[in-house]
Amino acid sequence: MKPYIYIETSVVSYLTARPSKDLVKLACQQITQSWWNTGRLAASHFISPYVIEEANAGDPGAASERIKAIQTIPVLPISEEIPVLAEFLLLGGGLPSKTRLDALHIACVVYHEMNVLLIWNCTHIANPKQLPVMRGLCAAKGYKLPELVTPFELMENL
């Protein structure tokens, strides 16, 4: 059975952005494009309405490219439990209070029992200091936090 991978908005942004002059960002863009073109086929992938909301924001031309990239990806439904779990993650210190949309991504992934959350957002979501807290909070509600990885980590394991 193929793993279930939730594609967070930062991955879509790196996929569709103009090549960066920053060498690290450029490498992340190239890794993302490589995964998108080859590695993505080895999994079942999903997004949520939160990804669509973020992808639609900002520069209209860039937003159009992001939306075009994700238009065929299945969208997970939002249940009543997802915002409640997101709020629990925020109040419990799993994420900074200003990162409500990040908490909604995590709650969606946890609720739908995804195997992997694919992400480049290592500031708040895939932050090693926050992961134990988020794992504990999810476990307290009977959920399991999936693996939070970058496209680089997935490409290394194909």
C-alpha cells in the first residue's frame, strides 16, 4: 500500500516559485521539483482546503501557478474536530499562538491519519524543539503525529 502524504503549502511554493538567487533555496526548489516529477508517484498524496487557501494568497500570477500545480490532488474534507484539535495544539504550546493555519495543517494531517506531512516549513511545524510537545498533545487526544519530512528526506529514501 502506498503511503499517504499530505503536501503542505511550502512545498507547492518551492515547486512553482521562480528560481531563487539564494543557493540553499534554489537547492530546495530543485529537490522539490525532482520529487514532484519522480518521487511523488510512489505515494498517494493529498492537500486540504487550508493548502488551497494559502496557495491562493499573494501575487496573483504566483497564486495561479500554485493552484495549477495542485488542481488534480485530492482534497481532504474538514471535520468539526480539526479546528478543535488545532486550538488544542496552540493552547498546549505545540505551536506559537500566531500560527493558527500551521496548527490547522497539523490537525488535518493527524485527524486523517496521514503517514507523512511533506513540508519545508521548519520554523514552526517541522521544528525539532516543538515535535515532542506536538506528539504528546496529539497522543493526549488519541492521535498519532505523522512523520514530518522535507522532499529531500523523501528523495533520499526512494
